[in-house]
Amino acid sequence: MFMSDILKVDPEMAAVLERELNRQETRLDLIASENYASKAVMEAMGCVLTNKYAEGYPKSRYYGGCEYADEAEVLAIERAKKLFGAEHINVQPHSGSGANMAVYFSVLKPGDTILSMNLSEGGHLSHGNPASFSGQLYNIIPYSVQRETEMIDYDELEKLSKEHKPQMIVCGASAYSRTIDFKRFKEIADMTDAYLLADVAHIAGLIVADAHPSPVPYADFVTTTTHKTLRGPRGGMVMCREEFAKAINKSVFPGIQGGPLMNTIAAKAVAFKEALTDDFKKDQIQTVKNAKTLSETLIQNGFRIVSGGTDNHLMLIDLTSFNITGKDAEAVCAKAGIVLNMNTIPFDKQKAFIASGIRVGTPAATTRGMKEEEMKFVGNAISRAIKNAGDDAALEKIRLEVKDLCERFPVYK
Ligand code: DSN
């Protein structure tokens, strides 16, 4: 794949990339935040715009020769607006964390209070974890899920908000399998005049297909990555109402970034064009159906799914009763050709690097074309792998079956 020149110039790297391609083709990717970008998106990533400096914004750059860079960025912005219906969009953030940083820097000052979901209960590092800039610069009041339901407790959130009067509330998560009530979040934010930031990195593709409600009518700011359910290049994006447009643009550049990655922005535009198609929307709806089938199959096999199931593309599997940690389960599944990640479950007694659970998601498998039938096989395969954790022969047998499944659903035909 586009490797003839790499082969000539750097055979060593070409061999690494060939092995990675083979890994992606022959193993089953259930990492909820991963997906496969199309060849068109990857071609754009490797295009001539990688040579171009374009600090600034379309028609207002600090470099000459930006006329086509401008066209590429305008295409990305206009398509993103069609996808999400936002008034203003900045497509320059290099990442989701950078997009969140740009939002914080646009309206908050250091020391301000942010009410956000705990990382260990499903939030994200850049939502105020002490190890991240966000936790170091701001006064973070974490919210969690309710112990019994393992879902967001909006009444509790309202109480916390009234008590701490945050300047900003952050919603959106990286390990939460239930529908997020953005309208309710906005009502709570309005009670204390807080800004609302919705980070939809995980569910952006679902939102495009109406497979999850959109926060755009409610939130002051919406951020996303472009490489998860959206299936684009690795990168970030900020959406907001027109009133915040100037502040957001200033915050991204020159606030936190220099030159935008124009090749990535071209690839974002290509991915957005793909996301405007009916096929993309059908796939997003299938992603949710696949997750439901996978979760039901796991439950039939005796596994406890956090909160009892899923409304979106992912689920957390609680392994406590199987006497195996998330870390070990991740390694066992890897031996069986299934790629997933350990994850803490709500109120986990284990540290994040051990964890009591694993997180699985269906975006990548769905992009390969897998449907409910295959998800039943996958759920049974995960179950067999975990129940045969110490039996290398059994794991090898599963690996061959998984490889066979993957070969029937190639990624790059
Ligand atoms: N690291 C991503 C995830 O796996 O969910 C979130 O940015």
C-alpha cells in the first residue's frame, strides 16, 4: 500500500509497516477508540500539503502560497458543518486533548473550577486528571457514575454543580456505554451560569448518523477527535457557536499551536466527505447493533457488563468474578488474536495499569463489514479465551479461528 518509494528509500521501515499491515489484517481490533481510515484518507495524509506552512486561517495567513491550503481547509470546515450543524468549526487542533485545551484556554483562567467525569469512571485524561495539564491548571471537581446503576446520576450532578459553582462542566467520556443526556447537562450548567463542553470524541460518528443524540444544540463547545468512530486521520476539532468563534480561533492559533498540519486537514476533509454518505450512516447504526449483540453474547457467557449493557459502540466487561485482572485478560486475548485494552470499571479497587475490566468496542470490526452473526462468534471467542487463560493450545486454536474470520473480512481489499 503506497509503499513502493518507502521500499526503495528505507526497506527497514517498509518491513515494519508491512508487519503492521499484516497485524491489522489478521487480528481482530476491538479497541473502542480505533478504526480503519480509508485508502483515500491515508492518501491525503501523505499528500503534498505536508510541505506547506499555513499559520493563520483561510484568507488570513502568515505565509505566501496558501491559496490551495485555504481551499483544503474551507472544504474541511464546510463538510464538518454539514455533518454536525455547528455554527463555527476549527479543524486545526492536532488532537482531542489539544481541542479541549483550546476550549479551556478560550474562556477559563487558571484556578477556575471544572466539573468533569473521573477518568477511572469513564472520563478522559484531558478532562482534569491530576497527571494532565487540565488537572494541574484548574480546580477539578470530579463526578462519577451512580454506584448501583453505573450510569451518570444527573440529580447528583446538579447537587455538585450547585455546591461548587463551576465555571465549566465537561461531559463526554471514553469508557461510558450509555446515552448522554446533553440537554440535561445544559440545564444543569445554566443553573450556575457555567459553560458546557461536550467532548464527543468516542461517539462523533454515531452522532452524524443520529445513532446518538447531538450536543450541538445545547453545548457551548463541542470537541472531538477525527479518527475514532469518524474514521478520519488522527486529529482533533472544535465546534462552537459564532459568539465564541474568535476566541476559539485565537486559542488554537497562536494560543497553543503554530502551523496547522495541512495534510491532516486535507485528510479530515476527505473523511468528512465519506461521513456524509448513507453508507457511513448505515455503518454507524450497525456499529451500535453489533455492540448490543456482543454485549448480549458476553452476558449469555456469564460476564457482567458494566451498567448491564450498552447504548453505543462500546462496553466494559467486569472480570472480578473470573479471577483475572484486566491486564492479564488483555494479554490472554492478544494470544487469541483479539486486540482490546484493560480498563478500570467504576469504583475499581485495582490501579489503572492492572484494572478489573476490559473495554471492547465495535467500530473497527464494523468497518470490516462484520455484523451480528460475527459478533456472536467474537463474544464466544472472548469468553473462551478468558476461560482458558492458562491453556496456550486452546488460545492458539482461537487465534486461528479469529485469523480465519479476519481474512473473510479484509480491511484494505
Ligand atoms: N485514548 C482514547 C481512548 O482510547 O479512549 C481517548 O482519547
